[in-house]
Amino acid sequence: MKLIVLGSGTSVPHPQRAAAAFWLETESGSVLLDCGGDTIRRILQENLDWSDLDAIWISHLHLDHCGGLANLLFAMKWAPQTQQRNKKIAIFGCEGLQKFLSGIGESVRSELLEQPFKIQMNEISPTQISVPREFELLPGLRAQSVSTPHRRESLALRLTDNDGKSLVYTSDTGYDEELASFAHDADLLILECSFWRNKPFKKHLELAEAMRIAQLASPRKLVLTHLYSEWDGVDIKAEAKKLWSGDVVAAFDGLTLEI
């Protein structure tokens, strides 16, 4: 698997960080993890084939994680690159996602889920973090999801390919040690770390909390993302190393990692 960070930022506009989005290339196909408002532009900047995308995952309905999805689907509906597409695209996401897309489609009089190709729409209902929901995101790409303490519909995702390689994407979350059990031994853990210290919002993480989850989860590599501007000018990796000795990477737009 290969991960490309499209957006390492938040809802607050930042000149170097787009809103949350990640592109994952697997043997089963390409997957978009969240879709902030800047995502289409970032996909083009990374020279990725948006018209051949295989699956989309939306973690929750904050617009910095889903605001670009309507734009992407509107583009797919009318762009010449997709008019002869035959294969389906699978959209997986939190409860309320179809209502969200239908509402936008109704307002612009263009049904976003009616495409030249088939869309497989799958809403994943909330579940206790100790009881993951299991499904197949793509053939050969197994998925598990659990609720996180952020919004009622918010979900974390774990993906495992046929080679046993695993990736966990928490998206936005407050602190919960059970999340570490869900992410335990992942090859790559993409963990939000919104704030350095003295976080103003309970339902996000600051560095000490993120590092405690990392200590308990023991991922082979940790990517810290969803970074607010208070991180500007701070050596995130150095600060993280004071709290956990594992392999830490500070996300930035354009970061590419092989898993």
C-alpha cells in the first residue's frame, strides 16, 4: 500500500495545509480517505487519476472532512473523463452521508448519486469501540470501523490487505484508550494531533494524549495529522519523541509513504 497525504490541515484555512484528505493506493484499487474542500485541487497537484478512483471513505460530517465530496461527484457526473467509465465506485461512510449528498443534489437540481456509472452507497452505523463493524471496502481489502468520541456519527477505520499490511485512520477524535486497542500493531497509524498542549476542545487530541495512544497501540509508524496553525514553527517530531520513542512522522501535504 502507498499513502499520499492530500490534506494535513483542519477547518481553519492554512496556506500550506489543505483540509483533511488522504489517497491510498492498494493492490485492490485506489481509496480516498475523507474529502475536504481542497481535495480535487490537491488530487490534480499530485497527478492522481481521480476519474478511476475505486472507493471513498467519509469519517464524519464536518465539512473539512466531507465538504469536497459533492464537488468530486459533480465533476464525475459531467466530466468527459468519466462518461465511458464502466466500473462502479464504492462510497462508505458515516450515518447521514446519503442524506447530506441528497440535500446538496436537490439544492442544485443535480442528483449526485446518479452517475454515468454505478455507485455502491454504504452507510456504517455507530458502534461501541470494543465491537468493530467488519466489511469489505474493496475485494481483498478488509475493513473494520468503530465509533470515536468526536461526533455521534464519527468513525475510525482499519484496513488490512491480503498481505496482512494494516492502516488505521482515526480521523477526528477525543481521547479514548480503547482506540489504542483498535489500532494495536498497525503498520501505519494516522492519528489526529490537533493541538500541542492546553487543547481548547475536548473532542480533539493534544500531543500528550496522542502519544499515550501511540504508546498503547505500538504502531510500526505513526503519522500525526489534522494540525492547527499553533503547530507552525514547532518541531512536531522532536516534541513527540520526548513522549514516545517510536517512529513518528509529522504529516504535510504531499507526504508519500510506502506501507
